[in-house]
Amino acid sequence: MPTEFSSPPDQSSLWKPNRSSSRRVESIVRVVCLVFAAISILTTLGIVLTLIFETIDFFADPFFRQSLWINRLPDLLPGASEAQIQAVGDQIQALDPTQLSESSQAIGLEPPSQTAGFFYAITRFFTDTRWTPLFANDTDFGIFVLISATLMTTTIAMAVAVPLGLLIAIFLSEYAAPKLRQVLKPVLELLAGVPSVVFGYFALLTVTPFLQQLIPSLQGFNALSAGMVLGVSILPLVASLSEDAINAVPQDLRQGAFAMGATKRETIQAVVIPAALSGIVASIILAMSRAIGETMIVSLAAGQNPQPIDGDLGFINPLIPVMTMTAFIVQVSLGDAPFGSLAYKTIFAVGMTLFLITLALNIVSYWFVRRFREKYD
């Protein structure tokens, strides 16, 4: 019985796409993607420009220059007594900061020029050993106090997150059965979704009382518990990215090691980890950037007490309250500092410093991945 075939595909309307309509849709999709990409770029550019201009305005603020000039009096008057320096400081405090050069002739001192004063202000900003911008008559702007506290909590966090994260990544990738991995992986990712404020109160109300039983000298607000819980919060980031890097290692490398008589542990140690090193290091650096920029955990658990850089070494003591850069931004933003005041402007200088640190870490991470990725492709 003869079979009737339909018309050839090239003669059927189903096989004739509307190319004009397809090109129109592709153009619309391209424009939409371009618009959203431009919004992201312009938003980032706006944030950076805001930080730059506000930071320049902070360093050029006459009240800031006046404060630095008062703090410089011991160097300008080496033979004067403390009472004399205090008297001269009171005179400078009474001067009009916007006309400091003209009015300073009355006390026989000449402040530095505008350019020299600007660079001197930046130098003192990074080298002074005290941070008291909210004080009325004894202001100091040594941001290294905040940087040291930030680095201390970050170091404690990385000491917790890196070894645990790598062990979890190795277990999930190399040892865990598929069913067990399907259970543990979502649990680990669920930990990454816990709000940071929950971690902060967990450190304050649970971890700190527990540690105080082991360390009686531990204070209620301290860097140790904040750093430990901060490490737990970034643990999923280290574990997840490291596991992805380990899974990306070609299976042929493992099989080659097994063929040469290597054990599972020897293969992981000598083949898998070196091959995935670029991805592992990138995950560690990204987790460090996350820890440096964390706000709520350190604000709630570490306290807000900037420790001066002095011989007591309180600035490296994890058992006492400290103030990180993000905690200071929170303190000023939620405090009583008037908008536009010198104390308010400090948050932009601190924010710019924080931005530069995290940017440097991200650049190092990107360079490391680009530098060593081709070696194992």
C-alpha cells in the first residue's frame, strides 16, 4: 500500500523561521543586557567617585588640619614643657580653622602649606597611634588602630576557616559517598545563608560565655569570639570554592597516580591539592576579603573600643574589646555625629581604606588564578 509523505521540510511553513522577528528579539535581548551591564558599571563608578571625593574633602578639612597641627606641637616646640604645649594648643584651638595661616601669626607659628599639609595629613592618618575622632578636644586620626583590629579578627577567622574548609572540601570531593554528599552539600550552603546578625549574637551570647569558662580573663566584648564566629561564617565560602577547584582536577591525574602505586592520601597530597592550588588560594583570598568587610559580627561581639598602639600591646590582645574599620562606620552612622562634620567625614576615609584593601586582595586573587591556572590545564 503506497505511503503518503508530507511535503519536504524546506517547503513546510514549520521549517521557515521568521528571521526578521528573530533578529529583532536578539537585538532587544542585546540591548537589555547592555543596559544592565552599564547600570552595574555606573553604580560601581559612582561608589568609587563618591569615596574619592569625600576622602579628599576629609583630608582638606580645615578642622582636620587644625587637629593635626595641635598634635604636632611637641615636635614644633621640643624645649617646651607640657603646660606650655597645652597653652599653645588651647590658643590654636581658639583660632578660626578656615584662616589658620593668617591668624597663627599671633602665636608665632606657621602651619605647613596647603600641598605639604595635605600629604602630611595623609601620613599622620596612617602612622598615628591613637584613634579618637569623636572626642571634642583630644582628636587623633591614626587609622592603623582600626586596621590592626581588623587584621586581628581576620587572622583568627582565617585560622578557623582555612583548615576546616579545606578538610571539608577534600572529604566532600574525594571521600564522601554520593548520597552523603547530596546531604552535606546543601547543609553547608544553608550555613552560608545565615544572616550575619545571627552570627553576631551567637558569638556574644553563646561563644563568649563558653570561652570565659576556659579563659577567665576574657572580657564580654573581645576579638577572639568575634574572630572565631567570623571564621564559621566564611567557612562555606572556603569549602565550596575549594571543592569546586578540587573537582575540576582531571580524573586522569588521579588515575595516573593510582597506576604508579600511590595511595588515596598520597594522591590527594601530591597530585590533587597542587593541581587545584590556584582555585584553593583564590577561595582563601576571597574569604579573607569577606572577613575584612564583615560588619555585624565584629560590631556586636568585638565591641567598639579602639586600642591605642603603645607598649602595652593591647592592640594585639584578642581577649579585650577592639574596634574594626566596619564597626567604626556603624558607630558613626548610628551615632550623633552631625552630617558634614569632621567626625562624619571620617567614615569616608575609613571606607576608602577598606575599599583599597579589599581591591588589592581581589587583584592578588585574580592574578594568582591567571598565573597558575594554565599550568594544570
